[in-house]
Amino acid sequence: MTSCFDLTVEDKIARITFNRAEKRNSMLPEFWSDFPKAIKQLSDLGEVRCIVLDAQGTHFSAGMDLSVFAAADKFVTNSSTNREHLRNLILSLQDALSVLEKCRIPVIAAVQGGCLGAGLDLASACDIRFATEDAYFCIQEINIGIMADLGTLQRLPHKLPDGIVRELAFTGGKLTATRAHNVGFVNDVFASVEKMNEHVLAVARAIASKPPLVVSSSKECINYSLDNRVADSLMYAANVQSFIFDAEEVAAQIRKNGKSEHSSLKPVSLTL
């Protein structure tokens, strides 16, 4: 438990729950060190198969807490040295959310109410998103006079039509859950938090039941394909598959899933 979120693990599913409901789950300065540390530990230990990010209260996250800006010396730009310090600060904040993409484990965001600013930066870095009917997404930064710089402008163009990304970035308007579902940003929309969480945990359990190396490699190949040509991505997939392929695991999974048409499949010996 930290000042920003609770962490529990059950049945190989880690659940990180933002716990500052009274402050709309805004992200305190310590969040930016505690959160990436928790994600990295979960990824490195290898005991968790899926991570669920959810929140207490009526809002997922209002984004960066204003106390982050209280250290005025961090945001001084009157010299080249100060500008370099600000650049390094921004890069460190970016890294704190990019861990969601880099970790081996699939990450699901369960969003209710507002998902604003850095909250949207975080949600856009997740693998899967579900939302309640009252959820909405907003590039809040432009509404307070700054440019979004922690990942939203870089990730949303891969997940939303270009015109919608630009509309959100330039106006600071809200993307409703219904519209987000219609354009494919969220996988499904639910009438209540309870129904959403029930479905999210069912999806997490389904992921946790699959061979972990295959799941993590699938995530790796999907991420690789976002920034590379199809031909390069196919070659990358061939390399990864040749590294992880396990004939005995394949046979075990087929038996487990009752694929009778393949019941005669036997483990093969791969030798040179």
C-alpha cells in the first residue's frame, strides 16, 4: 500500500487500485516513483499473469496532482540548464508510465468517471481498456495551458482515428465512453462499476490461464509491430517464435482445451 494506490495479488492477478477518491485519484509526487517500481517488480518476479488497474470512488483519475507543480524550481525555464532539468523531469515522468508497455504482463484498465490528463496518459499505455457508461477521457493539459507530454499524443494516434485525436488535443473536450467504444479505444462499456469489474476479472483470469511466455511474447510482438514495417514485424515474430516454441507445452495446451481433432498430437523431439 502507498499513499496513492493499494496493491493486492490473488490467483496470479495483481490489482492496483487508486485510493485517493476524495482527490479524484490525482497522482501525488510519490506516485511517479512508487508506481513504476511496483509495475517493474510485478513484471520481474514472474508470479503474476495479468495486472488490473482500477480506482476507488467516482473517478478513475484526475491526472497529476497540483502538488507536483508546487516545486516551482523544477519548472523554471530562464536558462539552458533549467530547460535541460525540465526536459529530464518530463522524460522521467514518461518512463513512469511507459513501464506499462514495457512490462511482460498484460495490463487492463477499468475506468469509471473522469480519466483526465496523466490518467489518460496511463490508460493509453495499457493493453486493454473497459469503461462504465459515465466514463469520459480528456486531454486536460490544454485546458491549463500546457501540451500533453507523457504519452497521450504519441499513443492515441495508434488507437483512435486521426481527426478525433486532434479534436481532443486541440479543444480539451471529452471523449465519452460510448464514443470511445464506437471508435475502438475501449473494449466494452458497462452500466455499473460492479458489472465492469466482474467482466474485467473474468478477462484477467482468462489471460492468467494461458501459457505466460506465449502471452508475454504476443504482447512484445504487438508492441513491436506498432513502430515497424510488416515485413520487419514478421521476421521479428519468426525469431521470437523459434525462441519460445515448446512442443510439449503445445500438446499439453491442446489436451487441456479438449481439442479432440488434435488428440493424436505427440510431443516431438527437436534435434539438429
